Amino acid sequence: MNDKPELKGNWNFPTAVRFGVGRIAELGDACRELGTTRPLIVTDPGLAGLPMVQEAIASNQAQGISTGLFSDVKSNPIGRNVDDGLKHYRDGGHDGVIAFGGGSALDTAKAIAFMAGQQKPMWDFEDAGDNWKAAQTDDIAPIIAIPTTAGTGSEVGRASVIVNEATATKMVIFHPKMLPAIVIEDPALTVGLPPAITAATGMDALAHCLEAYCAPPFHPMADGIAVEGMRLVKQWLPTAVRQGNNLEARANMMVAASMGATAFQKGLGAIHSLSHPVGAHYDTHHGLTNAVVMPYVLAFNRAAIEEKLIRLAAWLDLPKPSFQAVMDWVLQLREEIEIPHTLKELGVGDDRLDELSEMAAVDPTAGGNPIPAGPAEMKAMFISAIEGRL
């Protein structure tokens, strides 16, 4: 990035974001700003022992900020992870949460911070109706988010996706105060991501932008954020996959991920509706699953989104702007970064289709799909995605 304008800034969109290479050094300042003297870092087992986490703890300790660590987090986090983390938080006398990692760590951390102030079970706060209004807000812990992947955008979101083990269902837990108070986005923290994870998380960012753009509600601001997010993915994701140490590519993908999560307040759709039950039952990577089902959902929704995709194709500077131009670009991008073409390649068969389809139809994201989709329609998309039929 030395010969380019410096990719660095302080934003409040939708929360306070400190963006730029090296900004992780400001973690202690962020803790002090929030009045946090005994924060708990919540991360995943793979990151817990890496230098980036250990150095963050050591830096805080040197500044008199006693920092704990919890890392018992699954790739598709479950309720038990939140319960265990909450016990760790309370037993350690912590007064804030540092969400450090990819989407699973960030979602778990936000849920722990939220539940620190609650007496009711977490599932009572599923994102349905006005459940969130029943929350006790005084003791919700302050959150600092430090993403280490460029995909979910959970750092700028007000919800967590957690698997309810009793029902094998991914549930969205929501409250406005789950939005982190400060986000530190340091692209250097993503440099060590393997190409396959870079690809899968990058496609998650694309899925968020694409579904938000296609969702029916009127929200031109979200549309504008979504289309620019997709342009950044188009320009920078292949480079980030091929050249993992390219900080310019990493920085732009990190922005695209946050843009996707900012835009999808408008809505999501069947890409996520199909992906959530697959992830809950087969423990597949969320971004990868989104990437696999993406073209099949686009094909299903064509009649409702064709005009929007013509405009999108023009914005992305695709040849002969059309629905097909966008579809061809998605398929070409998936092939270039080695995304599987079918759910079958992820181990998903047709033996649980009825169950998965019922779950997809009632997923909270289903209502945002451009064409209403019940169990029958979800099943048809599942079959296409398993068999690879477009």
C-alpha cells in the first residue's frame, strides 16, 4: 500500500470504526474509552494461541488492563458456547468483552456480552416480533470487535447467529446494544488466512451485499452500500485469495464485509435460508455454503430481480449488462477461487430434504426473499443445489 493513498480512517457507520493497518495497537485506548479495566477476549481455539491474540493480551496487561481469554467456540457456535463463556465472564469478574476473530467468535462474544445483563434464557430474545424489548439493558457489557476475517461483518451488526442444540436450529439473537461500541479493523490481522478461508469468507460478504440489494423493501441507502460492496468484492477478492499478503486487497475486502452487514439491515433471503439449516445439521462453513447455493437462488428469483441485476451488471462494468451477465460473473468467480459447485460436494444428500426445507421456510431470513418461498420452493432449490442444475 506504500504507493497508494493510505487506506486508513475513523468512521461512525453504523458504529465507531478505527480502520487501518496497525490499528490493533489502539486496543488499550479503546478499553479505556469504554471504561473497561478487566475485559474478556472471546475468540476461537485456532486463534487463541496465535501471536496476534497473545500480543493483544500482553499489550493490555502492560497498560494495566487485566485481560482474560475464552476460546471454547465452535465454527457454528452453539448455545453451550455462550453459556460457558458467560460463566467464564462472571467468574472472572470481567467488565467488558473483546470479540476477536471471525464470525463465530464475534457472534459468540456479542451474545455473551448481551447475556451478561439478562435473567431470561437467550432463546427468549430470538429476532422475532419485539422480543428484544424484554431485555434488561443496564448490565449489557460493552463490546470491542476485532475481526480477523473479511466475511460476516458481524463487527457492525446487532445480532448473533447461534445454534440451539435442542432443535438443531440456527437462531438469530437480536438487540440494538449488541452492536459493538468500538470496532478495530486492522487488515494486517487477515494476512494469515488460508486461501480457502479467504475465498469462503469473501463470498459471504458478497452474499450479504447481493441479498440486501435484491431484497424487496425500499432502502436506497442500503442498496448503494451493497452495490459498492459488490464492486469491491469483484475487484479485490481474487487478489486476496491469490496474494494473501496483499494489504490493499485485504483492506478492501475488510471494508466490503462491513458494508455487507451494514446493508443487510434491509433484508436477506433464500441464500441464507438454505444455508442456515445446512450449517446447523452438517456443520458446514457458513460463507462457503452461501457461495454454493448462491446461483441456484438467483435462478429461482430471476423474475423478480432481473431489472435490478441489469443495473448491477452496469455498475460492475460487466459486458452486455443483464441478469445472465451477473450469473456468469458469479459462476466464474466461484470457479476462479475454487468454490464447489454443489451441496453434494459439501456432504449434503437428499435424505433430509423435507426437514431442511421446512427449516429453511421458517428461517428469519426467508421473509426477505424477492419471491415468496415455502417448503416446496425451498426443496426445489435444495435439489438444484445438490444436483448442480441451473
